[in-house]
Amino acid sequence: MSEESIVRNCAPTLAGVKTGSLFSVFFESRSSFANELRSYRKMFKAKDIEFFPIRVYSDRALMYMFRPDHLRRDLNEADNAAFLTDLGYETTDPYKAVGSLIRRFRIFPCPHEIGLFLSYPLEDVRGFIEHRGARYKYVGLWKVYGDVERCQDMFRIYKQCTESLCEKLHRGVHMIDLIT
């Protein structure tokens, strides 16, 4: 799990413009992965960022990085909370909600409500579920079923953020110093 991979996949979360990011990492052994994960979690925790494996396979892990305060805000929005309650989530506490998400990943290959944990608009999460991934208005970082212009603006911001942080990392700025 390289710093470059983390920055490339999580820059908007590191910069505080996105609640969470999801990406896969490959590893040679579970013990080396566990040691690396402990080190990164400690570093991120000091910057109020959490970093969890959502699902671990034999040679890779699906990682979720998030800002607990941002996730709390997102989960406590009335429509989001009602939607998640209908899916069986019992809380809007970010840590308990992530625990519920991890349990749902054991049942479903990819529970679609993950979008709410990644700053996707609820209308896009609902649209994806309702239309089974079809009949979208636009495709960017996710399939858009609602406000295309708003999402295109978000996509641009995320892309600019990623390019900026990757450039700084390549110039020698340490990852911890990229976190705002």
C-alpha cells in the first residue's frame, strides 16, 4: 500500500472536500498488511481521518478512508438517515454505521448505499438502485440520476484536488503534510 496509491485514490478525502474514499490494495501477506495498516491508521487518526478494511480477501483488501465528522453530518441528514434506516442501519453514529456497512459487505458483493459513505447524492444512490444501473443521465465518478451540473462540478473539484495532491507528493511533500 503505497502513499502514491493512497493519495491518488483518496485525495479529496485527505483534502477535506469529500467524506470518504474506497479503493483496493494488494498485499503479499496478511501480517505485512496488518503492520502497514496499523502504521497508516495511527498517522491518519492524528489528522481525524479513519482508515478501515471493509473487506479482506486472500491477497487484497477493500479499504475505506473517511472523516468521521463529515460522515456524521452526512448520515444525520434526514433523508439519508431515513434511507439507511429502511435498509436496517440502526444508527447515524459514523463508527457504528461503518460497522453495519462492513456486515452488509459480507452479505452483498457491493451494497449500493456505500454511495452515501462516499459523498454521492442520495438521488443518485436511489436512482442506481431503482434503475439497476441503467437509465442514468451522466457517468463520471458514479452514475448520475439527479443534478448533472452539480455532479460535474463535484467531479471537477475531485479531479483538481487529486492532480494537485499527487503533484505535491511527487515534488517530495510527505503525505501527512497534504492532509488539511
